[in-house]
Amino acid sequence: FDRLPETEVIVVDNGSSDRTAQVASSRGVQVITETKKGYGIATLTGLSKATGDILVTMDADGAHWPGDLPRLLKPVVTNLSMATLGVRIHSFPHGMKTRRFLGNVILARLFNLLYREHLSDVQCGYRAIHRGAMNKLQLSQEGMQFTTELLIELKEKKIPISPIRVRQMP
């Protein structure tokens, strides 16, 4: 598996001050403007417009390495998993601010304790989910809580999460 399947790309502009929306639009990418602020609402807006069988989320802040996409997709495309989660935290330092890193570690430990999981990075926005799994979820969080809500919903619906090691942008 080294080729990406046919791909639909959607960029959700949630009031960013950079030129992401303009650059994406100039390259033929569908850009959706979401005026209501929030990570969760922007993600939900993009997911609601997507038409594919496999849904991938990727933060547009340059933190995720697009070259890891085939690795992230492979378990879902080959039906080994219904959901994958990028794992950025392999060691310290890793490009994340100390406070954010510690918060992620604490959230991961709490999540793992409550849900008998072994995830080291529960806040990564780089993930792939089969539409069949996504359709079973009831997501409503409009802010950063969305990332945790997504994982909780997957676990409560008994949809296994496959962690996939991903790199930070060089």
C-alpha cells in the first residue's frame, strides 16, 4: 500500500489569519467557511461535507507530515481497523510546548485508565476513520474537547483505535 486512493480534500476556514484558504482554493481544493469558532465545530463541518468512505482529519497548522498519510490509512483501507490515530509523542522534546505536552500526557493516562487503552497521544488531530464507524458516533463538542470526545465515542461504541506513529513536520 503506497498509493493513496482517490481523494477528496476539504479545507475548513475557521477564521484563520494565514492564507491557507486562498492557497487551497487556488489549487482547486474545496474550501468551506465556518464562522462559528472552535476546533470541534470546524472538524464536524468538514466531516459533514465529506463524501468518501474513509475520513481523514489533519490540522492545517503544519504540525502533521502529509507523507505519513499512507501509513495512517493502511489499516482502514485494508479493513484491519475502523479507526487510526496519529501518535506524535515518542520522546521529549518533540516540538510540543511543555505545558501542552504535560496536559496531553495527563489526559492520555486518564483516558487509558478509564478505557483500558494504551495511547500516548490522545490529542492528535491526524486520524483516519471509516465512515461506517463515524456514522455510529454522536459527536457534539465544538471546542478542543472534540478530540477526547471522539476517542471516548469510539471506545464506548467498541470501535478499536489503532495508534499509528506519525512525524512532526520537518
